[in-house]
Amino acid sequence: MTIDEYAQKYSVKKKETVIKWILDGLVPGVDLATNYIPDSARQPYTNARAKSADSIYYSIVKATKNLYH
């Protein structure tokens, strides 16, 4: 799938966000030479707003349940 298709699949508003994820290595299996993203690639978990221990635990459980990386 292309970057645009990936962004649309996960409702990401900015294509630049997906490109940043790819460059940061958060989306495994991407071939940058052909701009190919495997269909099995899932959206990375990038929620950095958790501040307390309880909210961090809640975020981890939620991410695991939603099958985020």
C-alpha cells in the first residue's frame, strides 16, 4: 500500500505524520526505495500524553488491546 492509502486506512490527517513514523522506524517492513508499506503494517502507538503511573498503565493496556506496536 502507498503512504496515502496507509494514512487513509488509519485516519491520519497529515501525510507528513506517516512519513515521520516511517523515518523514525515506527512502521516495520517499509521499503523506502519503492515507498511500499505492507498491508500487515499496523499504526504505531505514539501517545506521549500519559503523566502518572496509572495513566501510563492504562495507556499500555489500551495499546495492547488495540494491537498497537
